[in-house]
Amino acid sequence: MKKMIRQIAKKDDVKKSMIEMGKLKKGSSAKMKKWELQIKSRERELESIKKYLEQKETELNQLREQIRYKNQKLAWKDLEMENYKKVAEERIFKLEAKIKELEAKLGRRPPTS
């Protein structure tokens, strides 16, 4: 009789354990689904952020290219201005020499009055 009671108790324990295991399985499954949904949500957020970052990198590269082009234009303008300045200074030097030459010629001539 005691054996029978033990067997019944064991069967009850097994049933309880099976029920408990089923509950745990369902709970675990629900948690897994919840985590999977969270992961998918985060992946979508990450993908959105990646696209935004790519867009900003493209804009940054365009701005860098514009700056490079403008810097190159400025460098050409600086070079052009330097050349113009050299030509102007050379011309001024020649004109001053011509003035001195003419003044010297006028100084040698006797005044006409």
C-alpha cells in the first residue's frame, strides 16, 4: 500500500512537473517572442540611423568637394593678383624711370621765355 501511495505521489509529482514545465515553456516562448520583436525593432532603428548617416556622409563629401573647388579658385585668384601686382609694379618702375629721364632732359634744356 505504501508503495502504491508512493507511486501515486510520484505520478502526481510527474504531472505537476510536466504542468510546470509546460508553463515555463510557454513563458519562455513568450519572452523569446518579445525579445525577437525588440531585436527587430532595434534593427529597424539601426537601419534608419545607418541610412541617415550615409546621407550625412554624402552631404559632407559634397561640401568637402565644394570647399576644395572654392579653395582652388581662391588660389588661382591669389596667383592672378600676384601676377597683376608684379606687372603693375614693373610698369610703375618703368614709368618712374621715364619721368626721371624726361626731367633730366628738361633740366638740361635752357628755358624758352
